[in-house]
Amino acid sequence: MTTTGSTTTYIAFLRAINVGGRTVRMERLRALFAELGLADVRSYIQSGNVFFSTAEPDRAALTARIEEHLEQGLGYPVPVLLRTVDEVADLLAAEPFRGVEVTPDVRLVIAFLSEPLPAELAEPHRSPKGDVEVLGADPGAAYIVVHLRDGKWVTKEMFGKQYRGAVTSRFLHTTEKILAAARKG
């Protein structure tokens, strides 16, 4: 359940955590969230997934406050994409990859977005090299099939320079595990 009385449980999907030489211990990351007065702070795996509860009603203000605190505490900007447990559950229940055949060269990816994709990128869209295929999007996420080349995901930017918002992605199976961990509360 996402809301208890006036408290909401969020999943914070963080970008720039434990990539590119920027190592953050999850204990430190949880402490930074707790310093903001957020309750029930937990983390899942090392890629920047934090669960917490708060009575803060303004998601945009909360996001800005977390981003500012993380930048002060870590010394670099960390985009934060907040979703409620119910929002992630609804996203997965919609089965955005229904009918997509998974092969050794195909990865299913959910890209969490800070703002909607421009219409020309939203759906369906395939990158010029054909390695990234956007099946669909809603205002908070895009559903992407990545076609590996020689076993590697070679695209660094899924949407090119046309998208100016923050984005962080998780594999579909990882997102399912994140949701299950968040529900364990």
C-alpha cells in the first residue's frame, strides 16, 4: 500500500549512483535520506533505489529537496525520480512489453522520466542505429526494447539530444524486484 493516512511511501529511482567511478555505500545513501526527516528509509541493490515514507504532499518540492541534499552530501548532482509504490505497480500491471520476444540480444527497459518525452520520441520510435526501440510512453516512463550488438548495450543516450529531462532506467525484471522489495516494508 502506498498511502497510510497522510503518509506516502515512495520509491526514489536515482541516477548517477555507483556508475562512472562515483561510489556510494548504501548506508551513506540511506543516512542522507534520513537526515531529511524521511521515515522508514531502506535501499535495494547498489544502483540507487531508495524506499521511504513521508507526509510531504508536494512531490516536486520533495524531489528538489532530496536532489539538493544529495548534491551537498555527495558533491555532485543526482537526479531523483520519485514514484509511489502504487504507480510502479500500475506500470508493471499494464504489461508494457506484452508480446515482445525476449532473446539473448534483447533487453526490456523502463526509463523513468522527469518530464514527458517529446511527441516525436514517444511511440513508436526506433533509434537511427536500430538498437533502441521505444514501444510506448506515458508522462513518467518510457518502455524500451534494447537490441544488444555483440552482447553489448552500446547506446549511451536512449533519446538523443531531443530529450532535455532527467532519465534513469532499470531493466524490467529489476523493476519487478524493486517493487517487491518496496512492498515488504
